[in-house]
Amino acid sequence: MGWIDTLNTFVACSAVGRWFRLEGSGAKVERPGSKFSIELRAGLTTFVAMAYIISTNALILTDSGGTCDCDRELYGATCATDPAYTKCLQGLKLDLITATCAISCLACILMGALANLPIALAPGMGLNAYFAYTVVGYHGTGKVSYRNALAAVCIEGIIFFILSVVGLRQWFARLIPVSLKTATAAGIGIYLSFIGLQSAAGIGLITGSPATLVELGGCPPQYRDANNVCKGHHMEGGPTWLGILGLMLIGTMLLYRLKGAILIGIALVAIISWPRPTSVTYFPYTPAGTDAFNFFKKVVTFHPIESTLNQFHWDLSSGEVWIALITFLYVDILDCTGTMFSMAKFGGYMDERTQDFEGSSMAFLVDSSSIAIGSAFGCSPLTAFIESGAGIAEGGRTGITTIVTGVMFFIALFFAPIFASFPPWATGPALITVGSMMMQNVVQINWKYIGDGLPAFITIIMIPFGYSIGYGLIAGIGSFIFINSSVNLIHRMSGGRIAPPNYAERDDWLGFVTRGGFKSNIPPWIMRLFGKQPVSIGDCDESNNSDMCASNDTSSELKEVTVSRDQHAHQI
């Protein structure tokens, strides 16, 4: 037995191992395949895959102007010619780098320690762009001030927390049909791969096109316009080919089941990209490249938050503030819920019987509280990161993975120059690889019944094409409701005589949702707090005679009647 095995056994047999339910810990429900050394590697992999958020989130939120302001009558609407405003933005960016690291560290550690899930949290991409460019506007040109927008984000977090405490968020998650949950995971896989193929956070193989929206790219950075569209020299860019090489290396190492394959691939491509006098350098001899290289050379630095901490303005009289709050609310609840359930399914700890996963209630509470706390740091809403799939693919199964990711964000507070300098073509191959892994569950969708299959397909394609998990779920849920409500209405009005030929092959969504009643969605600790016995769908499955599962008996009777009608309709 090597020292790694000895370490794994020691940790598994300790109180830490029992808390996180490591394999061999003796916990009531262990996480199969979970070992301390694997969790450490998985946490590091998740961090490296999402480290781009440190600089990217800061850049996007800095475009909002933050707390900076100028005489707009003198310097124009965007204050572009005011040197004092430009200097203020430089300090704001450093504040937001610190804020991003700090809140991501706190959220990840809470998620790992309390929910015991390998799902990392950080300020969400897309939500930060909506916050900066739509709500606040570029350099504060929108209808809502930065401080007012932070207040809206804080209120959103509080509403989320209340919904999670009373079980409404869990109830909403259960309402999503099984096929759509499975489709969400596949859609996120394509979404991840699409991001990994682009230049902003990937290898640059796909770029924009004014004619066809997207096209084959791969051109050197100097041949791209402001919209990242290649003006020529397609497939001649060194970074793209280095990213493709990284993808092939990761695939080959995974084929041989080499431990840390994804992490090795990311680190190798990043190290090759750091020297300046090469065609694949991350620090070209441009003003922006020189500034990035000067920041990289600092290696160790710490910048305390000076201008974004606790900058709330509680003026909710504007209708624009409420529009922003509601938008944050529904996009974030769909985004985060979809991501968490997809990661749970990808990691193999989704209970197929209950369509829930262990620690879901606490995960929702941690997510919502992190949103509120993040707003106090000056950040847009946090969400579960789909890059968590990289760590899960490395074998992460417990909250130790997420705690390691959180610790790495803490270290990044002092080593931000290093962690903010991983080029997108280093992390892009990891996103593409994880995307391919997340497609494996697509075979579990009920393709035989078009009422389940078509909404699932719409969900899959709308997530990457709409560039939003939330919009994909909205499209899938909307189509599911329309198609199946129409079929159900015709079925009932005809007394069961008119039904699709394979109506009996549909997923029993209504029976599943009504099973167990609303009490099964309330977090167990809330039920115990009021002296009540916690209720779960599993209890109903095991004991149909109990009073709390009476609704299940009714559901079963209805199902028998429905099956009888189905058979009759099929005979007709």
C-alpha cells in the first residue's frame, strides 16, 4: 500500500471521512468511488476550468462603471475622455477581482461543507453581462444605478432563500419532467462545448459570421475584428492549433485512464502559452498584452476592496429596478436549478426514483444566501457553474472537491496574476471534453413518445443556441405543457377514446408530481423543527398505506383507470 492509499484510508476512517461520506468511511450512505486524493485533484481541476471568471467577471462588471462617475455634460455620456474616471475604473477592476475571488471562495466552501456536493459557485456568466450592459448600462448609461442594481440582487437572494426554506424551489424542481431534466444535462454539454470552441473562453475554432451567425475560425487574434469575426487567415492561428493539441492530449490520456488527465492538459497548454516571443503567447506585444504581462509578473499581490463593499441604494420606486429583479429571479432559478440537477445526474448521485439528490435543500439555501452576500461585495448574482463537470469528470463526488475549489479561490486572492493568466485555449479543451461526457445520458430520454421527446429536443438545442440554460428550459417546459395539455384535454373530453397510439408509453409526470404531496418538498430540518416527521417520495414508495401518502393511493387508482382507457383506445 502506497502513501496515497494510506492517506485515503486515514481520512476515510476519520470524522472528516464520515461527514463527507467517503468510500470506506462507514457512513450510512457512502459515495461510491470517493477518495480523498481524487477529491483534491477534482477540486483543483474545477478551479482551473473556471479560473477565467476571476478576470472575466471583473472586466464585465467594470464596464458598468461601478461606483465611478464624472461630469457627463462635460465628458459625455460614457465619461470616455475623463482621465480621473479612467483611473477610477482601474481601481474598480482590482476591487472586483478581489470581490470575485472572495465570494467564490466563501460560496464554494459553504456548498462543500454544508451540502456535500462537488458543485462550485461563482458570479454567473450571462447574468453579469445582463447586470452590466442592460440594467446598469455601459459606464452607467442605463436606467438603474450600480448601487440600486446591487440592492435588487440582494433582494433576489433573500427571495430565493425564503423559497428554498419553505420548499417552493424544491417543488418547482420536481415539476420539471424527467425527460427535460435529462435533456438539460445534454444541452449543457453542447453549451459547454460551444463555449470551449469560441475565442472568449475556448480555442477559437468557431467565430461569428455576419452571414451564417457562426463559421470556422481559427485565425490569429490580429485578423479578428471587434466582434471576434475572422477577416481572413482561417485556421492559421497558433493558439487554436495549440488548443486542438490540448484536446487530443486530454482525450488520449482519458482513454488510458490517466489520473488528472484534464488538469495535466490545461496546465501543459497554459505553460506553453506564457513565454512572450512565440506565436501562441498569451501576452502579445500589444498595449493590452503588455499590461497583462506586467500583471502576470507580479505573481503575488493583494488588493483590498475599496469602492464596491456594501454599496447599496435601496430605492425601489423605479419600475426598471423591479423588471431587473424579476429577470434575475427567473433566469437564475432556471439556470441554477438546471445546472445543479444536471451535475447531480452527471455525477451519478441523482435518485432516479425521487428525481432529487442528496443535499439539494441545503444546496439551494447556500446558493441563495451566497447571492445576497455577493451583492454586498459588489458582484452580480452567483450561480452553480457548469465547469463543475470538469471536476466531476476527474472523479469528484463529495463536498471536499468544492472546498478545495474554494481554497484555491482564497489562494487566488494573493496569486491572482497567475490564476487570471490561464489562456482560454488552455481551458477550452477541458470544456469540450466534459461536454462530450455529459451527452451520455441523452439515451435515457423517452424518445418513443413525441410528447416527451420533442420538448426534450427543443431544450437540448435551445440551451446552446439561445446561449442560456434558463431560456432552454423555458422553451422545453412551454412546449411540454402545450403538447401534453392538448393531448390530455382531448383524452379527457373523449372519455379516453381518442388518444395517441403509444399514449401508455409516456412518462407518468402527473403521477410523479402528486406523489408524496407538498410536504415531501419541505426540507427535513424544517419538519423536525416543528416536531413533524420528514416526508419523502421514497417513504411513499415504500409505504402506500401511511396517511401521508394517501395521495399516492389516489394517484395509483387514477393510473389504473388511465391504463384501462389507454388499452381501450388502442383497441379502437
